[in-house]
Amino acid sequence: MKVMAFVGSPRKGGNTSKIVDSICVGIKENGHAVEVYYLSDLDNKGCKACGSCQENKVEYCAINDKMTAFLPKIADADYIIVGTPVYMLQLSGYTKNFLDRLFTFYVQSNHTARYLPGKKYITVTCSGAPAEAFRNVTEYLNQLFSGSFQMENAGNIIAGNLLNKDDIIKQQEILKQAEDMGRKLR
Ligand SMILES: Cc1cc2nc3c(=O)[nH]c(=O)nc-3n(C[C@H](O)[C@H](O)[C@H](O)COP(=O)(O)O)c2cc1C
């Protein structure tokens, strides 16, 4: 089983990262390997809207950057975990730029998807405000992954009251929920 986890916060070891790490602890207990990446390290140049991926001019993407090298790995993964902090009422820019590059997996001509349908996904969102304030961010992610990409939802973690880097340590129940979610991935 191949699991890829993406952290959309540039704050290394911050709340999003700690929750994603807890999911990974649960996954590793079952002997599965997980690769974790900070999206801020991926040198993502951003979708250029060139249309090459939709016109089958390239296998994945015409842009020459590290993100393009990740696309076949994502196509090959069984599970995808995406964690994002809330920035200015929405996903972080790193996360949105990452999601834009998944356009290659969407087939615009007939509104279907390739490679991703049937894979499982987990989302994590962290906000300074109470958790329920930004449920819309999770709903958006579900709309994209379950709806557009026809993936299976394996869990959503929505955490709030997290202003400082280590605030999540005070919410052990969330970290436990994350570990349990990871343990359940099959
Ligand atoms: C640029 C920026 C914008 C933010 N905007 C919001 C916001 O609109 N609403 C909110 O509740 N928290 C906001 N926050 C707080 C973060 O969502 C929160 O601290 C989160 O836990 C950060 O995750 P991290 O520790 O993984 O970096 C913002 C933080 C930054 C740096």
C-alpha cells in the first residue's frame, strides 16, 4: 500500500504537520510506508493553463518542475493525505497551487477523472479560529476529491483554536483521532 501525505503549511513541525504525522503513526503500525512532503518544498511553478494535459500532448504536465515529477507517484499511490492550514479564510496558497496541478487527473471533456477514482483520501484542516468556523474548507476538499476525482473519503480532521505552532499538543484527542484514522487505512 502506497501512501503519500502532503502538508500545505510552510511551518515545519506545526499543527498541520503534527496531525498528519499522527495519522502516519497509525498507518505505519500496520506496516505500510508513508511518504510525507511539505508542499512549500515542491518548487511548484503553478498551473499555466496551457491545456497540454487536457489535449493529451503530455502524459501528465508540460511544466518542468518538481511537482510534475510527483504526478506519476500520485497516480500510483493508494492513499492521499492532504493537510492545510486556513489562510485568509481559505486553503493555504501552497495547497491550492498543489490542487491546481491535479488538473491533469481531471478529464474536462466528459467531466470524469483518470488514475484517482477509487483511491482513498484523508483531509486535515487547522485554523486559529474554532474548528467549526471553517468547515467550508473541508467541504470544498470533499467536493474536489469525492466529487470531481471520485475518490473515497477515509476521514476528515477539522481542528481549531491553533494559533501557535504547538497548540495541537493541548488537544490530544485530535492527535488520537488522527492515529486511529491512520490505523484504519487498509
Ligand atoms: C497568512 C495566515 C493567514 C491566516 N488566516 C487565518 C484565518 O483566516 N482564519 C483562521 O482561523 N486562522 C488563520 N490563520 C491561523 C492558522 O490557520 C493557524 O495558526 C493554523 O493552525 C496554522 O497551521 P500550522 O501550525 O500547520 O502552520 C492564518 C495564519 C497565517 C500565517
